[in-house]
Amino acid sequence: MSLMDITGLGTLLLLLISSIFIFMTWNKMYKKHNLPPGPTPLPLIGNLLQIKWGAMAGSLMKLWNQYGSVYTLYLGTRPVVFICGYQAVKEALVDRAEEFGARGRLPTLDKVVQGYGISLTNGERWKQMRTFALKTLRDFGLGKKSTEVKIQEEAHNLVKEITKLNGLPVDPTKMIMDAVANVFCSIMFGNRFEYKDERFSKLVQIAEETFSIMSSTWGQLEDTLPELMRYVPGPHKKIYDISEELISFINKRVEYSQATLDPHFPRDYIDSFFIKMQQEKQNPNSEFTIRNLLMSVHNLFIGGTDTITTTLKHALLILAAYPEIQAKLHKEIDQVIGRNRLPLLSDRSRMPYTEAVINEIQRFADIAPLNVTHSVTKDTEFRGYTIPKGTDVYPLLCTVHRDPTQFSTPYKFNPNHFLDENGQFKKNEAMMAFSAGKRRCPGEVLAVTELFLFFTIILQNFSLTSEKTFTDEDIAPKLTGFLNHPIPFQLSFVVR
């Protein structure tokens, strides 16, 4: 054997012994810290081999079946805890909201917001921004008549756009997203846009592209291995650039509002923020700054457009696949509302089947399967295990919505999950489309209002048909990543 062969063999043995040593040491530390169970991590890469990229949520659900309601994965060298099933997620987010109420890392957006705004902040900043958002959205009609009228107007504009198609097959994504985004613009900026406005089209495109990248393999890798992906070129780098475009647009609206502000007559969210800034000017602990304003509007726009649009897209696909459900909805809409007036939010209480179908769409579509990462605020004992302070925690909504103890047919679309024996709507606390606890979505009431009014106004005017016969596999959520988009599809909207 040559000297080179001996040297190479020695290097290989040294590497092997070192790896075994690191593996054994890591395994002992892993067990010593009393973390929840999970697959044994490998040195440096942790449990990355246990995750199927492009199908991350599906991989995590398989580990739920293997390890139970709480388990640990090492994402690289970092331990992350996953909580699964309705009872465990409720215990963490609702019963122990203070301990599990902090926001964890989301590197794809952290690099953009840098700790400002609402969604990805903690502590006093988060409290001040969230309290202001809830109050201001309520003051501008969240859940009240003024917002209802704005949504009705956009839904009516959407119906007009659809009618122009004369029943030709179409991908409804852009039309729906334009209408949904315009509701947001009315509340945040004080006015709507024409659908053909180039600036408006660019804003909508940014929101859609942001979630598309976050849900891709590239986005999943960045959220998992941010230290490595910082140096790797790829599509994940684009989120920062397109986000800066959106923030630049918001900044111009902010400058306009600042120059034309009447403190006695706020026109929109931005005006109200400026008024609050003036009121808090002498408060050294105030978080009401321009940077927090820009990031708050960014957070609300990104969070409130593609999510509602995606839910409505799932709804249309499901109804095209199940014409018998569509027929029951048409019947209830005709009986309660008729064809000669727009639906009202107050109609919901008299439409149990429609309400059940919308709730089941949200459960089944599971558009945010991973939830947004949480973090524990202190060393926490949970179900016999210890979660160290600052550990990222994922309360997996996909496991709540697929929990067989809460839903009789968890993998099948079934409106009876939300109906009692008398056909009346039955609320189910395991429907957590807006998460739960302290970090529950601040725009929930607006989202629920939009879903009901857009959904019923579309069905009041159209029957949904398709040349393609959609299967259960076609409509099943793919559980790929951060946001669950349905398969690409086309529908015909036939005027009733």
C-alpha cells in the first residue's frame, strides 16, 4: 500500500471517528436537556434528511404520526419544537398563551422587516402596534357597515368583470386578488384603484410573489438554514428586492398623507397613525415611528391579500368538484337572500349550510399549514419535556385540521363537520385558520367578512362549471410549505 493510500485511509478513519464522537456527544446532550423526542440529529445538518423539500408540511405530519403530539427536530444545529393535534396546540397557544406567545424566527421576512411592524415583533413594540391596529381597523368599520359596503362594491365590480367573459373558461386568480386587495387599499390608503392601474397591479404581484417564494423549496431552505442560504444565490434573494418596492410605494403614500393630514378628519389607517404619533410625541417609550408605520402596513397588506385570495380559489375549485354542494348553496342563497339584493353580513346567522361550507373550506384548504413560528418566553415544562427559553416552536395547524379526534373524516371535504343533527351551524374550536391565542390574526374579522360576502355574491350570480372533472386528489391541499395554493385550474362562470 502506498504512502498516499495510507494517508487517505488515515484521514477517512479520523473523519469517521470524529463524526461518531460528535454524534454520540450530541445525542447525549439532546437527551440530557429533556427536549421532546425526535429522530436523532446528524452533526451539522441535524434532521434535514427527515424533511422532504417542497413538501415540508407533509413531512412534518408524518413525524407527528411517529413521535406524537410534541417532538423536536434539529434544523442544522438549532433545535425546533413542533406541537401537533388540537389538544396540544390549544394547551400551548390558549391555555399557556404567555409562555408560547412570542414570535419566533421567519428569516425570509425577518431580513425585510428587521424587527419592526406587527407580525414579526415582540415585547412592547408588538403590544403597541397590535393594539393600535385592532382599534383603528375597528374605528374604520371592521365588522361594521362601512367595511361591508366597501366589500359589497368590490364584489359587485368582480361580478361585472366575470360577466364580461360570457362563460369562457378562466383562471380566476387575478380577478379575485384585485378585488380583495382593493378592499385593503380602501381601508389603509383611503381609496381603491382601477384594476388596470399599473401601480396597483404591481402591488398585487408583489404580495403573490412573496408567498410563492416563501412556499418554494428555496424559501423553506432559507427559513431552515438562514446562515448558509445568506451566501447561496437563488430566488429567495428576490423577496428583499420586491419588498423594498412595496415599502417604497407605501412610503410615498405616507408622505402624501403627512402633507395633507387633517388631524380632525382621519381618512385612513395611515392618517390615524400620524395622529397617534403626535399624541405620543412626549412619550419616550412610544413605538409610533415612521419605520413601524411602514412595516405595519407592509405586514397587513402581505398578510391580508394572498391569504384570502387563496382561500377563495380553494372554494371555487372545491365547488366545481362537488356540484351537489354547490346546488345546496344556491338553494339556501335563493331562499334567504334572493336574486334582487346584495348579501349582507347579517344574513350569515340564517344561512347555516353556507357558514358550514365556508368553515370547512378553511379547515380543508389549510392555507397556512405550518402556522407562523412562535417562541417560548422562558424555560417551559410542557407535557413532561423541557423547552428552553427562546426555542422556536411551530404549532402545526395542519395537524389540528387533520385531527381525527375532532373531525370525523379529516382528509375528506365534509361540511357536516360544522353542522349539528338539526342542520344548524356548529362551531368547532379546532378550526384554527386564524391561529389561536395572543398571536391570533388581527385581521380575522375583516377576512371572515370578505370570505362570506365574496363567496355568496359570486354564487348568487353564477354557477361554476369546468370542462375538466376534478378528483379528490385534485382538490386535496398539497401541504407543500408556508402557504397552500390549489392546483392551477380554469372555471366557467355561467350566469344564473
